[in-house]
Amino acid sequence: MLMRNKTMITVITAAVILVSSALAFTIQQGQEPKEKLSLAPDFTLRSLDGERIKLSSLRGKLVLLNFWATWCGPCRREIPDLNRIYESYRDRGVVILGVSWDELQVEQIKKFVTNYKVTYPVLHGTQSELSQVGRAYAWQGYLPTTYLIDREGYVRDVYIGARSERFFLKGIEPLL
């Protein structure tokens, strides 16, 4: 009887470890159960060309939503990596949206985008619009901050601070 109880405990312990490991691997691979994910808050902002872009209209695509500003050094350093990702993966359904937190005129932001050769869409808004977006995302004000949003509109990850192309691709590629 004692031997049977020890065997049963060993089997149960092994099963718990196996299930925990499988769950940890699944979450690590970007496959967290949907009930634990948050739907990305929807918003509409204007592109630099004046087009109104609604985030939910991008469902079916993988979105890197990048909060940045022209005066932010780490944001500037991240631009070439984001450009490479956009150019290499947009045909596979990856969209990068830069949301400018600048209090500049549109023409000034356009000039920056041209000078830094930003190839992905950049959005802007009024202070009120940007404040609403920031609150909806519980954004802490750190720049850059990037949200990885899957094809169904769920936030899969949040990256605070500048990241490299290779780092972003670790989150993107399992979701392609």
C-alpha cells in the first residue's frame, strides 16, 4: 500500500511537471491561451497623408504598434531595424505603425520621416486623441514602446525601450 502511494505521487508529480513544462513552452512560443490576452484597444489616427487609419481595420495582419517621438534618441536608433522588418515582412502580412507623440506640425513630422527614411506608416493626432490612445494602452510614457498585436487583434507582447530587428523577429516569426 505504501509503495503504491509513492508510485502514485511520483506519477502525479511527473504529470504536473510535464503539463507545466508544456504550458510554459507554449506561452514562450507566443501561443498564450486567448483568455489570458487583451484585445488591443481600437483607435483612429491620421497618417501623414491625412488618411484616417483605424487599428481594427488591420485585423488579419500582424501589427507592431510603435510609440515614438522625433526627439527620442532610442526611437531614432530603432528606425532602421523597423524599416528592415517592414520591407522584409509586409508581403507576409506584417504592418508597422509608428505613432508620433510629438507636439509638432504635420509638416515637421513629415520632414523628419523623410530625413530618417522611415518607410512604414506614421500616424499622428491631437493631444486629446493621443492621450486617449495612451490611456487605453495603459502606456507609462516611455519611448519607444512597441506593442505586438496578432492577426486577431490581441496584444501578444509589449516592448519598452529600443529593440533590435532580431529581437522583434523573435516575437513576430512564431505568429506568422
